[in-house]
Amino acid sequence: MNLSKSLYTRAIQCPKSLWLKKYKPEVLTPPDESAKAVFETGNVVGDLACELFAGGKEVPYSKNYDEMIATTQRLIDEGVEYIYEATFNYGGILVMVDVLHVKGCEVSLYEVKSSTGLKDIYLHDVSIQYYVLAHLGFCVKEAYVVHVNNSYLRGDELDLKELFCVVDVSEEVRALQHDIPSHLSEFKAYLDDKENEPDIEIGKHCKSPYECDAKEYCWKIQRNIPEYSVFNIFNLGSKKQIELYEQGIVDIKDVPEDFAMTPKQSSAVQNYKSGETHIHVKAIKEFCESLSYPLYHLDFETYQQAVPLFKGISPYQQIPFQYSLHVEHSDGVLEHYEFLADVGVDPRRALAEQLVKNIPLHVNTLAYNMSFEKGVIKRLAEQFEDLSEHLMHIHENMKDLMTPFQKKHFVTPSMQGSYSIKYVLPALVPEFEKAYKELEGIQNGSQAMRAFASLHVKSEQEQKEIRKQLLAYCELDTLAMVKILKKLKEV
Ligand code: SF4
């Protein structure tokens, strides 16, 4: 059997996924931009983690794995203490150990992850490495997972010992050894039957621990699960979704009246079944009247760094690099302000300074899902003491445009039970969907995040173009808020 550790963990999630990867890869969805970004982050974190184990030697990557295995053996023979990407094969199972610590006749293995915690699937990942090494006759002393510590706050210098958590998983991994032979023979049986695709039902395992790249195929093509189904009932949870699916219920219209759900889920289902729009006019009027003018519509764009490059930043902290601000006067006149950070510098100070210039004291600032904007502003206030009072004033006077939708005061079936702006905007202001689609290049927040994060590797001309796209995109976000509010005022 030819199996790598990534194929092993794939099969642990679902053996059909392994079979498809081997024999029908054309049905798998190729990795999108964000999956590629996660992969790149993994590489950066992996390289940095090696510095924790200084003085080691790396086994250069080669398509010829025998060469990598031979190099590994040579490095062991030469007495190298830390070997990065140490490669082994036992019975067709190929593993590359991120960091192998060789001490005398004992070895310890380290698996590096760019996430911020330990997950069960990592134990399977380490356990197959342990299995291979143990069967090759190594005495495996310990096994570790190295992951990013998101409570680390960077000082002037990067402190690798603080940036990473090294977790001893030896005990858990040893406990898993017993099950590996039966897993392997199960996977082998599936793979031996090349003609017949495994008959495995869809379920929770399609999303966890990873979103399966065969979902489009298994769900949409094989089982005709529509775009909107019981799997989209807001916050219903996988267990209940599967419960309905196992009863043969896919269409929301078929959800039984007595099916146990929260009041919000029930009302979303009822709303969908009735096909009617529900508007609580009094509550919406109260919300609109609670806003003072001029009103400041604010939207931040942020990005994250797995490895913090600037002082005072934690791994994966949201770093604001851009905002758009539409100031709406009581007569409907709009003014627009914006900020977009320079490349390669910590954007926070310049952004905070301009924000307090653009938003005066004693005004209402409106955001959609304001907890995000509030979180950004609070962190800026903590960072910059001299601006703190003004920033916290903005923070205290924020209002949330999401409230009427979250409280179900305005519900239409096309919102699909959600109050996310992704659903609310096309339901209320359909023409804006087109406006986003007509934007050149950047059309959503994650594209904006990636575009800004990669600006430093672009040419001057490309940077100019991307900056134009970022500004156009963010401006549309706050303009969309103005339009949503206008619709609410019209009810
Ligand atoms: S989509 Fe689900 S059933 Fe299909 S291969 Fe993936 S995990 Fe297995």
C-alpha cells in the first residue's frame, strides 16, 4: 500500500476521500486561494519552528523519496542531532517528520502545526509517524506537537520559545498504536477494490476536522443536496441536520412541525415555509430613531500574521489596515473618508490617528456586526494611550446595523434564516450584488486581506492597481450599509 501521512489522516476522516484521491481525483475541488494561503502560512511557521531546534540539517525535498530516505539515514549515521523533514518508509507508508531529534539510540519526533491548539487529528498524524519509526526498529522516546501560542505578545524581538507551544503527546500517540493495523487493513481493503467506489454516507465527517474537498461531488452531484437545505438552517448544528437527513428530509419545507429547534430556528423554518416577509415596523422605527445624525458608517478591513512582525501584536490578531467611513447627514447628503495603510509598516498608529480625526466625539458610529469593529478599536485604545480616550468614546457610541436582523425584526425567506450581511444585503438591496460583482479584482473581505498581505511582493504598478481595488471594495461596504439603513427607514 502506498500511503503518506496526509493520505492516512485523510482516510481517518473518511476512507472514501482516500479512494477518490487515489482513483478519481478529478472530482475533488482544487484548493482555493485561502487554502493556498493556509498552506503557505504552514510553510513559514514550519521553517521558523526548525529554529527552535538549532544546528540541525534538512533533508532536501526530492520527488525521489528513496533519495530522501537515504539522506536521512546518512544524517543519522553522521550523528546529526536534529533532522528536519526526516523521511522514512515502512511497508509502503511514507512519512516525513518535521523535526526528528536523535539522541544515541533514541529518537523523538516533533510535528509542527500553524494552528493555535492541539486537535485530535494531529494525534493521528503523529501516531502514524510513530508507527513507522517504531516498526523500523527505532526506539521512539517522545512525540510532540508544536503549535502557535496565540497568547504570545511580540516585544521588540521575536521570542521563538514564547511563540510556540511544545505539547508532549507521547501518551496519546502510544494509545493510538493499537488501532493502526486495523485502520490500515480497512484502508487497504477499500484501495484494493479499484472498481467500486466506497459506499459511505455523507455526514458530520464531511466538514470535520477539515472541509472535505469531495463535498461538491458527494453532496451535490451524487445526492442532489440543493444550495439551501436542512443543512443551512441557521445554527442548527450537524447532529440535528444529520438527524433530519437520516429521516430522508432534505428540503426545509419537509421539516416536521414538532422537530425540536430553538425559537429562532423554528421561526426561520416557518418563515421559509410560508414564503412571507416579516417586518416588525414599530421595532424598526425605534431602531432608526435611536440613531443620531450625522451618522458615521464604519467598516474595517483587517489581516492577520501567524508570526507577528510588529511589536505589540499576537499571532493571528486582527490587524486593521484599512477603513471606509461614510458620513450620512440628516438630509441624506454623504461624505466619504478612507484610510489605507502603507506597505511593510505597522498600520495601527497611522490608522488610529486618522480615525480620531475623522470621527469626532459625541456622534454615533454605525457598523454591521459591531463586535468586530469594537474589538479592533478597543485594541487600538489599549495600544495607544494618548488616543485611548477618544477611541473609547467611539467604542462606547457604536450602534449595530445588524440588530434589527439579528432580532428578527426584518426577515425574508431569501435571508435563509441568517442575519449575516452576506444574506441581508442581496435581500434588501439586490442591485448591490451586481455592484460587488462588477468590482475589478477584489470583491470580498478575504480577497482584500490576502491582497494587502501580499502587496509587498508586487511591482509598483501592481501595488497601485491593488490599492485602487482595495479602496473601491471597502467604499462599497459602507455604501451598502447606507443603503440597508435607507431600506429600514422606508418601512
Ligand atoms: S464529502 Fe463526505 S462522504 Fe464524501 S468523501 Fe468527503 S467526507 Fe467522505
